[in-house]
Amino acid sequence: MKLVWALGAAGLWLFSGSAFADDELYKTKNCFACHRIDRNHLAPQFKSIAAKYADEQGAEEKLAKKIREGGVGVWGNVPMPPQPQVTDAEAITLSRWILGLK
């Protein structure tokens, strides 16, 4: 029984650590300069982005590409500048995190 409890606790710790890491990644990669989670700032809120792409096939890859390469026109005329400091793996992690905010 103690082993089951210890494994369960370890699983919760790993899961929460991963979620925490994703939650902090957007702050360390400059996303917070323009975006907020649940309110518009200079750019659309992450929850609106998640809702817009929720049912779109390939949304993770599409958002990851936009993070790395930038874009304009989807949310108006204000461009999103490219973020070359974000690796491909980090961009996928960020896009999955954003899509999970629905």
C-alpha cells in the first residue's frame, strides 16, 4: 500500500512539475510582453487563441510555426514578430500549453 501511495505521489509531482514548467515557459520566452492568459493586452489573450484553434487539425504545429516565424492578419493588422529565441521543441510545448487553456 505504501508503494502505491508513493508512486501516486511521484506521479502527481511529475505532472504538476511539467504543468508548472509549461506555465512558466511563456514568461521566460517573452510571450508575456504582448499576451496575457485571460485578457487582451497588446495581442489576443491565450484563451481566445485556444478557442479559435480548438477544433483545427494540426493546430499545435500551426501555432508553433507562428511562434517561431511570426505572422500578421489573423487577429488584425498588428504583427506578431518572429521569436527565434524559441526552439522548435519549446514552440510545440508553448502551443500545447496555449491550446490546453480552453
